[in-house]
Amino acid sequence: MPSFHPPLRTLMGPGPSDVHPRVLAAMAQPTIGHLDPAFVGLMDDIKDLLRRAFKTRNAVTFPVSGPGSVGMEACFVNLVEPGDTVIVCRNGVFGGRMKENVERCGASAVVIDDPWTRAVDPQRLEDALKAHPQARIVAFVMAETSTGALSDARTLVDIAHRHGALAIVDAVTALGGVELDVDAWDIDAIYSGTQKCLSCPPGLAPVSFNERALAKVRARKTPVHSWFLDLNLVLGYWAGEARRSYHHTAPINALYGLHEALVMLHEEGLEAAWARHALHHRALRAGAEALGLELLGADGERLPQLNVIGIPPGIDDARVRQTLLADFDLEIGAGLGEFAGKAWRVGLMGQSASRRHVLTCLVALASALAAQGRTVNREAALAAEQAIYG
């Protein structure tokens, strides 16, 4: 078998996003031991950089070895016990995965359903907590990757706390792309992924737990049913400063990459990164609408980094995506769940949030739609995009 050489793609799907050469170069550095003093120092730096990205002082802030889904499991298996009642806000596919985690922990999930593309309704959460006063955990997706919906995390967390419940927040697509302030919003447990707005290859899941969440972990009546994700064990490797006890062999080179990606985010500045994602979202939206396409969702509830575009009647979804890949080396995402065959998911995340990416996507979509006989005005789309950039 020959060596594998991947094609060079432009990644504008729901993840992974394009990875900067600095991150790839960092990952290509020599591998050292996971208990090497130099690596232990790097671990401390990564924790500090993650605290800055999450805007938190939580001591327990670190990357779990595994993708964002492992970060999700780490939060649920540590905080949810058999017999607990958990309110799960579901407005897309990943809220449904939260429900599955609750049930696999032996707990009862009370599900609040909101329409796809819409944010979680705070009043519905308030009503559910009043109807289920025994609930001690609320779980919701801040940035729903399947629908492009952005929910008001600060308000939802506040409602949970007023009813004596902890909040578990999915920020897989949020971190680095939109405003997020763990401490100011008093979030108890939060998880993310590296392959979205951090523009790092997939395989690590940043998490953060505050003291309120850790108190619940310490007060458990039953053991955490995952050995690998048990905070009581894994923190022996990640929590100690300068000294570590062996828990597992960390993905060393992947952590090199995460460190460099976080350094780059720090160099840019969080607020600047949020503004960049918002700017390119506005340009993409203007150009897409000039092509006769509609961004799904409501004003004020759309994620700038994950744009859900309705597929026009008579357009072959798979054929468009195949054309983009074959003719432009451009990847966009298909719809998930209710949106399968009805919408495209276009990511403007991390390094993929740039004017070059917006321009490439608009030109490619215009070409693919025209190839299926749809009348499009590419010049109008490019003029609309240019007007946003001023």
C-alpha cells in the first residue's frame, strides 16, 4: 500500500475547519513522553490558555482526550447519577444526544422541544423547572451545530440556578466564535471541541467545571460509571501543578497543535475573533440572498460560524455538494435529522472565517446552481458581499 496523501480541500462544513500551517507545524514536532517535565509544563500552559478562551478562573479546565462527544460524556457521567431528573433542552440533533447521555446514566430526562433553527425558549425552561422541582440539572446546547441556532446561555443558566439546578452547556461550536463568558454567566460545566472555531484537528475536548459542579461530583453516592472519564481519576494527571500521576497516555502531538491554536486565538484576541466571525457571516448572508438563497433561522438567533441555507425546490442536494467538491475542492455540510436533503450547513469557523472563504463559497454555489438550470446572478452576489466589507 502506498503512503496516503490527502487532497487539499477548503473546509466550510460543520467541522473540521481549515487548520493553519502553524498548527500543523506544531503537531509535526518530535514526540516526547506524556510525563516528560517539558510536556508537563506545556499542559499547564494549555490549561491557562483554555481559561482565557472560556473566560474563567476555574481550576478544573483542561482538554479531555477525545472529540467533543467525549467532552459531553465527561460532563454527564460525572454530574448525573441514577435516579436524577435532568431537564434537557432540545432544538436539534445534539440536544437529542444530551438526552441519550442522561438515560445511559440511569437518570430521567425531561425534554423541552423547541423548533429547529430557533433558540431555546427561556420561558419553556422556567415552566419545566416549576413542573419538575426535583430536577437538579439543566442541559442545553448553546450553539446547535445541526440547525445553526444560538441560544441565550446566560439567561438559561440564570433560570437553572434560580431553581437550584446546575447547568451543563454544550459549546462545541461556540468556543472562539461567539461571545462566551463562563465566569460572568456562572456556567457550572461546559464542554467544547477543537475542530470548530479553534481550527485545530479533531480529537480533543476542552471542558471546564466550577466549584459548584465539583461539589456535586464529590457528593456522589455511586461511582462514576466511566473509568476513563472519572474526574476523580483523570485530575490526578491534569490538575496537579508541575507534577502528574499516570492516568492515560495523552495525545501528545495533538496537544502541541491545540496549544498553538490557542496561542493564535490569544494573539488575535477573543473579541476580535468574535467580530471576525460576525463580519464574514454578514457577507456570506448578503451574497447568498443575492443568489436567491435563504438562511434559515430568526434574526438574532443565527450562529455566525454555522450558516444553515435552505435548498431551493428542484435542486439536487447531493449533486451540488459533489460539484463543489469535484470542481472547487470545497466541502460544505449536508443537513442533519429534520434538515436532511433540505438544507446545507456552511461553516465559517476559525481559519475558515475569512473573505477568501466567503468569496470561494459564493462563486462555487453560483456555478453549481447554474449547472442545474437555476438562474443566478453571480455579479449581484459578489457586489452584495463587497458592500459588507466596505
